[in-house]
Amino acid sequence: MASVITASEPSWIAPFTGLSPRCFGKLLTTLRRDGVDVVHRGRPWSLPLEDRVLLVTAYWRTNLTLRQLAPLFGVSKSTAGRVITHLGPLLALRPCKRFAKDTVLIVDGTLVPTRDHQVAEQSKNYRYSTNYQVVIDADTRLVVAVGRPLPGNRNDCTAWEMSGAKGAVGRTTVIADGGYRGTGLLIPHRRAPGQTELPAWKEEHNASHRKVRARVEHTFARMKTWKILRDCRLKGDGVHHAMLGIARMHNLVLAQ
């Protein structure tokens, strides 16, 4: 079969990766340096690395079924599935291990609907979802850590620690919304029992807190333009690999 979409035509790169052709080339260079394109024993891939990366990102971006996507790249449904299974984890974001002393991070949870009920539960959106804890740098807005998925009925206080997001940031200053009470994070001031309103200085602090914390909501909005995060059909770790891969694409877009 002749392919319709190919990375050899630069006009296809931006719609399916969000990256400029130059930045896409840098990503491929990094992957090759990591040994992704090393030839192993067995049947070789029918697509070059460039097209395989484009296939995976196109799958995440459009959420087409494999039966719909495979003909666009001139491969079979099973080949497309193997490409996604093999390459998805290799595109994952690598969490930051060290932070500058004055770094301020922002954390919030987001729900990713998924059809794999082994990793999901019915949540407040009445769908089977996973709870993802995403941490961004308040200054650069880059994603620095993504926790492991937890069932969507877990609250953010529980998910913050159980997902590994807390351990990933260490003692770095982190701000969050009011749903993280008791976690030691910087959250908005709340009225004490019997108190009708907050002092003016606390209201000012809350207003500035909301403006900064909104950056993580903007990050979620940009990441969820990748339609797989609106209805994920992948099983097992597939949703986690997609989330980490999309976080990496998000960072590359901001950095280009």
C-alpha cells in the first residue's frame, strides 16, 4: 500500500506533532542517540523511524482507530499496533531530577477517561477515568513530572502521594488548589469556622495565587488538544505512555 501521510513531506509534521520540522528533526536525533533506531535481529520495520514517530503522534493527536490510521501510513493494522506499543514508551517524558533552589512548581490533578477498567474508576465526570497528577514549572510552564495513573475516584490529596508525584519533586516549593489540604503544599487561605470573610491581605494573596495556578490549567487545555486524552482506548500502561509522550511534545513546543 502507498502511504498518504509521511514525514518526508514537512507539511504533515506540524498538524500531527505540534512541532516544527526542525524541532521534529532534533527529536529524531535524540531518539537515534538513545539507540531507538538500532537494527536488531528479526524482521525489520516496514516504516523508517521518522514515519513511525509520526504514526504514534498521529494516533495520540487524532485518536483514530488502528483500522482507520494504518492505511494512511500504508501499513497493516497489526503493524501500526506494534509500532505504537514499541515506540510509545520511548517517547515518554523524562522527569526532572534536580531543581534550582528558587524553583516554584504547580501541581494539579486531571481526569483522563479510559476504557480499561482495570486502571480506572467512575469519577465525578461519571466516566471511567484515571487521575493524573501533573507538575509544571511555574516560570517556564514546562511539565517536570507526571504521576502514575490512579483510579479517577481518588481525591487529589491521596493521588499526590500515591502517584509518586510528591517523591518526584522532593522538597521543592509547590503550590496547589484548596483540594490539597493537609499535604503541606501552598494552598489558598480559607475562612476559619464562624468567619464571614477573609482579611484583605489574605484575599490579595488568594487572587495572586489563582493567577499563578491558572498556568497548570492552561497546560491541561493544551495537552488535551491531543484527543487520546479525551477517550483513551489503550490497555495497561498505554494511557500512561500516551500521557508522558504528550507531556514531552508539550515541552518541545514551548521550547522551540
